[in-house]
Amino acid sequence: MKLLFDENLSPKLGPLLGDLFPDSVHVRDVALKAADDPIVWKYAADNGLMICSKDSDMHQRSFVFGYPLFAEPCRISPFVAALTAALRP
């Protein structure tokens, strides 16, 4: 499984979780920083990525439009949320 970390998560998560989720990327890595949700959504679907976001808008989008073909928004566990917070500069 490849993950696409949304801009509200640390870009350090990709390298830190690379052993578990190889080829995962952050939106900054693919020039999608500050991109609108539909663009991020399409990129994830086109590239077989699961979107990871703390953004409730992204989660709500899945209720309205359904999941992209290969990507599903995922809830961030408290552990990952704490890890992200600890890694922020």
C-alpha cells in the first residue's frame, strides 16, 4: 500500500514509515502543496495512493463523491497524530 500524506501532516512521515509503506509520498514531494482537495484526490486515484489526512473536508469528500478508484481517506491514529506533532518544526 502506498500512502499520500496531505499537507496537514508532517513531510517526515514518508521516510519514517517507508519500511511499512514503501513509495509513499507527501503532497510536497509531488508539487501538490496547497493544492485543492479535488486535485489531490485525482492524483491519489491516478497513482494508486491512499490519502492520509487529518482534514475533515477530505473525509467528508469521500461521503459525497465516493472513494477514488484506488485511494481511500484514512483516519490518523492518535499515535501517528502525536508523532506528527512531535516532528513539526
